[in-house]
Amino acid sequence: MTVRFEDIREAQARIAGQVDRTPVRYSRRLSQLTGVDIWIKFDNLHFTGSFKERGALNRLLQLTPEERKRGVVAASAGNHAQALAYHGGRLGVPVTIVMPEGTPFVKVDGTRAHGANVVIHGLDFSASTEEAHRLRDEKGFIFVSAFDDEGIVAGQGVCGLEFVEDVPELDALIIPIGGGGLIAGSAIAAKGLKPDIKIFGVEAARYPSFTARRAGKPPVCTGQTIAEGIAIKAVGDIPFALADALIDEVFVCEEADFEKGVALLATLEKTVAEGAGAGGLAAILAYPERFKGMKIGIELTGGNIDARMLAVVLNREMVREKRLIVYRILGDDRPGMLSAMAAVIGGLGGNIIDVVHNRLALDVPAKGAEFDIMVETRDARHAEEIGQALKDKGYELRMG
């Protein structure tokens, strides 16, 4: 089994006019911040919110008339699901999707809204895949893998074609790796147009399946990650065979890197990215010296992040930057204490968000109280200035 450059060209022609050609733009703000020339491909602007549409449509268009009548089944955490559901609905192909428990509501609701039958089964992608295989055998559906399928890989490779066609001067692409379909197809396409372009992958530290397979070790994959779109315990056999020789390096990033990437894309680029979609930027933030002076294309794979999770990420980034800080102060439990502390904070321009009194902590005197005062500040220096002012007034800060 193989996917050739010509197969990706054929996929590009096959899906033309039915899937958006997403824009590639130079990011002045992120380039200034990182010292790397960064171009972003905004695949979060697809109708279903992710890059998955190219592969899903290409695969559906390759079904025989008889297979179309039988319908398809797939396991997906959301983006492949929505892409199959949308284009299956357009083409009159029945679609059943098995999703793991805990899949973000925005992805479950989006898949159902496109007309698919959604089955919630299993704690992770592997268990959902097993259920999808069972339904395939029981119902006679055609199983469409999210990544381990030549038609899917060829369709996803159109992303790499578009990227290098639009910005031929790129030195490298950074592409998130889950099952490997996107990086395999894009690597074949990009190197077919520009043989010396470098291909970098990025994985979540909790799901380094490609890295482990390259090293000949069993992957250690566990736990929750904000990059659930690439939380795959085993990279696909077809993508790995195609991509391994074409990928120059794979970078493994921690949760904080993905969170910071999501926050920076929202605040600087004014665009919404899910955790996996921010993977390219996460790699640059985590390994800045590796990319210095290079022209890098990052694939913003999708924007289907739950609104609550986006709010959590943005607030957590404010905490990291000390623009949101809790001052824990031990003081006397008497009238006017809170007012006096608030006067110090407010006098320096801090905005009090929340106050919690704790009178029952056993390490607090019976006539005392512990005050947790959450304050919005301008930056870390401002936060330190307020903390020092509270200390200068004689307040005992336990945390700040």
C-alpha cells in the first residue's frame, strides 16, 4: 500500500470546489514574539472547523454506489466525525460515528447537527474503534479510519500542496501528529513540490505514539490532554510507513505549551484554535532555538474547542503571566481589615475579582482570618508591586 504525489494531485482535483482552500497568512505578531518567521494555515476556517474535510470527502467520493448505500462507520473524537457527517449528508451516505466518553460537547453536537448517528462508547479512542469495528461487522458498514486509510492520507495531503503552493519560500512545516494521516500526506505533497523542505511533527507528551514507534518502544499513553485531537495511543500503520522517512524531527510538547499556544492564537492572532490546532506554535514556544531564523509554516489544524475549556485556558494563561493572582493574607478578624487591604490594592490599580474568608484553618489564630484576594493586574511586575505594598503595610502574605 502506498500514496504517491500523483494520488494527492488527483485528490486535489476530486475535492475541488467542495472543500474550502483555506488561507495562509504571515503572522507579524507571533514572528516578533518568537524570532521565527511564521506563516499560519487557517484550517480552523473550514465549514466543520478542521482539516479533516479533505480526507473525509476524498474517501467518500471513492466509495462504490453499493458501498454508499451501506453507509460508513468511524471512530472519532470529533473532527473526523464532523467532516464525515457533513460530506456524507451532502452525498447521501449514511454515517455512524462512535465517540469516546468525554468528547467535547461542541464536537458531539456538531456531528449530530450534520445528520450522523452518534454512539458514545469507550473511555478512549481505542475502545471507540473496537466498537466501530463491531458495528461494521454487525451492520455491514464501510469502516473509514480517521487516518489509517490511503484515501484519507491522500486527501489530507492536499493541505501540504496548498501550503507550499501559497508560500514556496518556506523552510519547514510543523504538523501535529495523532494517527499520522495529515503529516504523512502533507510530507509527500510538500516534498513533491519542494524536495529540500523540512517536515517537523509535534506530539502531546501524554500521547507520544509516533516518537515511541520510531524508537522501537511501546508507547506510554495515558491521561487527559487539551490536545485531544492528537491523543492517539497508536499511530496508523499506513501513515507511519509513509511518513517515517520523510519527517526530520518530532517535538514532544507539554500541556502548558499547548495552552500557551491556544491563548496566543486567541489574543495575538484573534483566532480560535483547539489544543491540537495550536501544536505547531506549541513546538516553537517549547523549542525556540531549534527554529531561529527559519521560515516556518504551522498548520492550525482546527478550532473546535469547547467554549468553557477556551475560557479555562485563557484564565490559566493569565495566572501564568501573573495578570490574575491570589494574595493570601493572614490578618486580624476585625471590622475594617478587608477595607484597608482593598485600599492598598486599589490604590495601585489592582482590580479585585474575588475575596474568600477562611476562619477555620487550624494554622490561623482563633481571633484571626485568612483572606484569599484574587486580583487582576497589568503584568508580573505590577503583581509584585502590589504584593510588596501589602508587605510594607505590615500584612503577612502567605502566597503572592
